[in-house]
Amino acid sequence: MCICAFTLSWTLSDLSALFSCEQFHNADNIEIICEGRTDERMAKGERRNWFLLVEDNEDEERLALRAFKRAEISGDVTVARDGEEAMHILKDSESRLPSFVLLDIKLPKVSGLEVLEWMRKKPAYVTVPAIVLVGSAGAVDLDHIYALGANSLVRKELEYDVYMERMVPTLRYWAQVNAVPSF
């Protein structure tokens, strides 16, 4: 499991001081990977948004994380690399639900569609938005995906700029515009 924090209001030194962080440079900027952390706001009872990204392809994971960063979404992104891991993360998080789940359908062990179906059978996850990711090529059964409870379906584009043009507004919508019930 990978947890990635994107908080625009904190500086790099703030993050390094608060958490055990590892830095790496890429073409866009610096990204921070932080694990096992608590901060003063969490200690005061405030909760940060978190998002679950379920993606088995490392390149597509990096693209999605870059899209989160470009969308300027504040919160933590937890990454599951197969459907089984996603279900374990969700089971362990019933007291603190993710703001949304970004779910690839082709996953090892347990498919994304099986994860989606499992989520919709659990009362805690009925209202958690599920954004399903499908490859840019090939036919998908939209009726079936939506019948299982998907809130949105996004094709993963092969071209970087097109991917970002589609994914960044999608993430902004689900993180900043969409309203979900709070329990």
C-alpha cells in the first residue's frame, strides 16, 4: 500500500518535519511520499480527505497521481495494486470512508468489477463514489458497469496530454464539486 499526500498549503520543509518523507524529482515538480504519519490537525480530531486509487500498472498509477497533483486536490491518495488489497483497505476503513474510489477494472486477484460489486453490497460503501477506469482500447459493457453501481466511467487515454485533459477535471469534480452524505 502506498499513501501519497498532496497538500498545497504545506511547504516541502513542513512535510519533511511532520512526516517521514521520501522525495523524488520528476519533470513536473517534486512529489512527496509519506507513510505512517499523523499531524497536528488529525490529533485535534480534524480529518483529511482521502482517496483510494486501485491500479496495478505502475505507469498508470504515476499518471493518476500526477493528475491528482495537477487537480490541486488536498488529501491523501492510498494506492492498492490489486482488487484484493483494495477490499482489505476498504474493510479496514469503514469508520473513515474515502471521498471516492478510482478503480481500474482489469486487476489481478479480484477484478475491479468484483470490488465495485462488493462495495455496493456493503452499507458503508453504498454512497462512496466509484469512478471506474477502463483502457482506451476495447469494448466495455457500460450498462453492466453502471448496473453494478459505478458513478462514472473514464477511459484511460494513451496520450499524456489527453489523459490529463480528461482526468484532472474528473478528479476536481469528484473531490471538490460532488457532495456526498456524511455519516
